[in-house]
Amino acid sequence: MFPFVTDPGLPVDGPLIGTEVYSRSAFTFSLHELYRAKAVTAPNMAVTGEIGSAKSSLLKCLAFRSIPFGVRFYTCDYKGEYELLADLAGVKPVRIGPGLGVVMNPLAGIRRHPGQTEQQWLHTQRARRLLLLEGLLEIQLGGPLTEPERSLLEYAVDAVTQEHEASAGRMATPTLSNVLAATGRPGLWSHRLDRLAYPLETFVADSRRVRLALERLVSGALGGVFDGPESSSASLDFTEAGAVLDLRAIRSSDAMTAMAMTCAQSWLEAELSSPDAPPRVCFYDEFALIARHLPLIRRTREQLKLARALGVANVLAFHRFSDLAASGSADSEQVRIARGLIEDCGVRVSYRQATGSLEQAREFLGTSDVETDLLRYLRQGVGLWKIGVRSYVVKHQLSRTETAMVHTDSRMTADEAPYAEARSPETPGAAS
């Protein structure tokens, strides 16, 4: 018996996750309720864990168990992991790829939310579109854009949206194709070079590379999939339990996957910005793929800043903290942004980590020596939850239905017992 150690638990209601290992009390959880109770400052969450540690199982169960509480889930699926979840939730996955008939516009605008001035809204629209375009083209070109190339993208987007026209009225929604067309029509933007004393012919030559890359993007890699008009063939139905965007048909490389995921998520975020939408949570699985590309992680940072205003909870998921640390040098902007995103998450959950990732885990999570050492010994389905300034060790439990739902990616063999029936981790680290 150890008196005075029973924790009262979280001050909110929500779906049951399992039991807190040391107090043996029920552990319920809800990002939206935690934020309403001011237990966290932002409705964002990070989940990490080695393959087979049950990270993906937690993501699926969070989505599935939140449905009766009125919370909708939205995710991109590039490995076919969420088919069973969609089936149980009564949701038909939206299959995206060449020839599948679904066309999205990643440059679609987000809705203006209450409390946001028109100028702030317009600035946010423009910034997120430029960040997306820069990210896609830097991946396509294999390196950063030059200043003339960035300027050309700005000029083209502004020309399409009529950003600087006082009498423009409602701004047009750009697409990849009409931005490409605007880059080749100097008459729309050449006046902006006059004050720079930048000869048009020189500017055209200096920015030629980005026009060619954008043309390859439109006609090649993502052609016909992410180039939809404003009246796109895809839209979200908020009466359904959620949405799964199936990207398997366009997976060919990590770079291609990162571009496809980013385009799909950008369209999804614009749809989720609807002010009359119910409570919703957006899952960013394989976040480490995005973190490898500076413009893409910058775009993610801007989107997460809108979480509170839009009422959208966001979950970033990846395997190892060393994956984020490896996205650049220790003092690089990519690593600093990744660290900042994790620090800004009000909830951070870590399942088992390899010994080589423990130092990065300590750096990103801010764990104590005892907590850092514990990460090596956590059994499957048991995670360290950091919620605000408090820590919990939670054993995630599965129902029979959920065991079948998550079995496809748990990498367990048929003769292994589900981790819901495993014993709690009485380990040297846990005893501390």
C-alpha cells in the first residue's frame, strides 16, 4: 500500500481510454473538454511510438470513441489503415488518385471566423496559399526557391485573386492551373517590377525554373487530382461521423506522398473551417514526412495557430522523436519549428521509444529523468501522457470490435494475445 498517491484524474468527461497504471482509476479524455476547462492552452495533441507499440491503435480508438460525443474525425490514409475504422463508423472513404473522379483544390480558401477582421482573414488566406505553393515546388525542385521565384508566385496568386484591386469585390479562388497561367502573363503583374527597377526580361529568365516546375506539377505528378475549380467534385458532409481521404493510388515515393498529403490536408482544412461545423478533430498521421520539408512544416504551424479560432482539434502522429531531429541540424529552422509544435501541444503521448531516441524524447517532451527512462520499458498499449504540467501512465484497453479494427497495422501475429489483456508494466523504471 502506498498512501497519498491516488490521482483524482482529469477534470473532464469524455471517451474512456483505459486505466491509469498506478492509481488503477479509469482514464477518460477529450481534447475539446480539456480546452474548455482551461486544462490546456491549445486543443492540439502529439502521439508518438515505435512500430508495434499501439500508437496507431490509439489514434483509431480516439476517432471511433469520440463519435457518440458528437466529435467528427478527419484523416488522410496513404496505407489503407483506416478502412475498418471507416466501415465501423459508417463512412465511405474518399479515394483520391488519377482517374478516380475526385478533384480537390488545395488552394481553396478557409472561412472567416468571428473576431477576425477582413484584413486579417485576407492575410491568412494569402499566406497559407503561398506556403503551400512554395512547399510543393521546393519538393519538386529538390531545393529552396530563389527570391525572383517566390516573387513570381506572389504576383501570380495576387493576379488571380485580384488582391490589389480595390473594386474586385469577392476574391476569386485560385487553382494550380490558373496560377500557372498567370505566371506566363506578365501583363498582369509586370507593373510591380517597375518600382524595383527590375527589367522584365531579366525577371522572366530568373524565374523560369519555377514556371517549369509548376507546369510539371499540374500536368504530371498531381495532375487532374488536386487542380479542381471552386466547385470541386469533393466536399465534406458534416452529418457523417467523419471522413477518410484514401491516398494509396498516388503513393510512389516519400516526396510524392508528402506532396499528396499536404494538398489533401490543405483542402480538408479549408472544408473544416466552416463556422457551422460540429466539434471535429483532424489527424496528421506520419507527421515526420511533412517535417522533412521546411515550407510544409511552416504551413502546418500556421494551420495549428488557427485551431482555437476554428474549433478544430489537431493530432500530430509519428514514430520516433529522432525522426523529427533528423529533419535538419540541431539548430535548423525545421527542427526548431517541430520542437515548437510539440511544445505547443497541450497533450503529448509517448509510447515505447528505442534507447537511441530517448535524448530526443527528453528534448521534445520535457520529461524528467524517471519519465525518460520509463519510455524504454513501456509495454504495448501503455503510454506516458503529458497533459499540461501533469503526467499519467495509461494502459489503453480495446474492445473486441476495436481489436479487430486495429489488428491490420499492429504487426502482431495471430497467436499473440491482444494488448488489452496484457499485464500492466511493473518495470524497474515504473517502480520509480
